[in-house]
Amino acid sequence: MRKKLYYQAFLIAAVTATLGSLTALHAAYDFAYYEHKTRAFLNYYDCATHESVTIQPIKQTEHRPGWVINAFTNSTGIYLNMEEFTQNSCGLNLFICAHEAAHWAFHGEFSKITYELEQDADMKAAEMLCCHGYAWVVQEKIDALQTIIEDNEEFADRINEEKPRPTIRTRHQYLTHTLEAYLETHPMQKRILKLYKGWDAALLIGSHTVIGVSCFIAGIKLHTFDMFKNMMGK
């Protein structure tokens, strides 16, 4: 009887954890989640309109050769490309939200985005994120930029003549400097960030657990489950 109760408790805990993970994953790709985060970031910037500013999904995605519009900000509000957000990690999407929120909070009177305003939005986003517990988001953005540099150096140094922007390499350099400067004065955050970098392995293990639970529910008898039963029987 006791073995049966242990077994049922294990199954319930595993299924609950699985459903919780799937719910959290869905929320992270839901527009309401990013709208809430963008308003929170505006509030962190001390923006007076953080509760009233229009934040909406982009209704018609504009496709241009070699350029993806993840989001944009204009005089009417902040607009997020949810079609593209579903292709990104949550961390990269949060950085985009912080970047656009910086444009709204600090560049409200701009008529045209310039190189300087783009860099300023990046820097303000990175600084705000670090100061409010999102250093991992900045690290994720830096890692993504590093991947681009390693995969395509020519693209990493390409200058957009039509819309002047900092190059991929330049963004990587100043964001890295910003994060490192913050971590030097916040050693505890530095240790936490190192732990975060190890989460990939934990997530991989977790994914195998989810697969195992799913297979059990489907009625597939796994060898590892037989081993678990044998252990419980000893």
C-alpha cells in the first residue's frame, strides 16, 4: 500500500510540474505577458504614461529583404511583432520590449530614429534591466549577438545606409561593457548569472523528464520506469 502511495505521489508531482512548465512557456509567448512587462519597464524608467500608453501587436507584418521588424515605437505607441516574438527566446523578446520602452520614455519627441538614439535605447535598456533583476536578459542578448558574429562576420560589421544603426559587433561591445560594469559592483548578481548559464543543462534534463511522463501517460512501458519500480521494491 505504501509503495502504491509513493508511486501515485510521484506521478502527480511529475504531471503537475509538467503542466506548470507548459503553462509558463505559453505565457511567455502571449501578447498580454509582453504588454505587462513593457509597462513595467516604462514604470522603471519613471515614465508618467506607463499605464496609458498604447501597446499593441503589429497587425500587418512588414517584410523587408535582410531586415526583420521585431517592434517599433512612434508617436501613437509601442507595437510588438508577435509573429516574430514566437520565433525568439523570452529573454530576447524582453530586451526588445525594454529597448522600445526606452524610446518611448526618453525619445518621445523624435521624428527619426538615428544611430545615437538606437545606441541610447540599447544602453538605457541594459542598465535598467540589470538594476531590476534582468541581467540574464542582457546576457542572453549579448550571447545572441556573439553567435551572429561567429557565424557571419561580414554581416556583423554591415552598416545599414538606409537606416543608420550600430553594427552587430558594436552593440555586442557596448552591451558587454555595460553588463560587466554592473556585475563588477554587484558580485552576488555575478554569481547568480553564472548559475543561470548552467540552467541549459537543467532544462535539457527537465525535457527528458517531460518526455518520460508523457510516455507513461500514453501507456508506454519504459525501461527506466521498470528500474524505478525495482528500486521502490527493495
